[in-house]
Amino acid sequence: MQQFTVPQFIDVEDRIIGPITTRQFFISLVGLLLIFVAYRIADFSLFLVLAFVIAVVTGVVAFLRVNGRPFHEFTLDVFGVVQRPRVRIWKKLGESSDPIFEHIPSVKADRATARPPHAEARTIAELALLVDTGGMIHEAERHPQR
């Protein structure tokens, strides 16, 4: 049997300058570029305000981690949850005679497709045997006449 090395620490980012990762470096570079653009466009008092805001936002996005994940991933997850919440709340409105259930047709089992009551128990027993033996013994192998 061949042995393979399993990569470890795959969630650790590469560090390029001391403790700064590649992602943090490029985010900081974009922040500095925005501060330079603000310096060239705005007057000095407006520049100071813009530079402070840009530096704070850049620092938060580059260096803040929420629950061990980078802030920008956390922000994207928050927007995804706000747009498409996945929590489903079931509210029982009443019995099946309520008008809400009138559009659902009643399902009647066809006698040809209906299982006998002991078929489900046999299927559960077969599955339990399969799980207990780790897939080594199948019920069909033990009783081929069924």
C-alpha cells in the first residue's frame, strides 16, 4: 500500500513581511493607494478626515479576525445570511380540514405497491446487520432464498 503525506496547517496563510500575510499586505497597499488619491483630490482638512476613515477601515479589514476568520469573509457571510436566511419556522395552523390543506391531494396507497407490515421491520433488521458487521455480512447472503 502506498503512503501519502497529508498536508497540515492548510488554513495558515503564508507570511511575507514578518507577521504580515500576503492578503494583509495587499489590503494595506490598497488602503495606502486610496489615502494617496484622497491627498491628491481633497483639500488638507478633508484629507485628514478621509485618511483617518480609510486607515481605520483598512486596518479592520486587513487585521481583524472574527471567530478565527478574516473580517471580509465574516462580512460576506453576514450579507449572505441577511439576503437568504436558512432558518425555517413551522407554524401549525390547525387540522387537515383547514382551508390551507385543501389544495393537497390525499394519497392513497395502491395495493400492488403497498408493503406488508413486516417488510419494514425486515428492512430495518437488514440495515442493522449491515451496520453492525461493517458491511461484511449482508442479509441476502445469509438467506439467498428470500
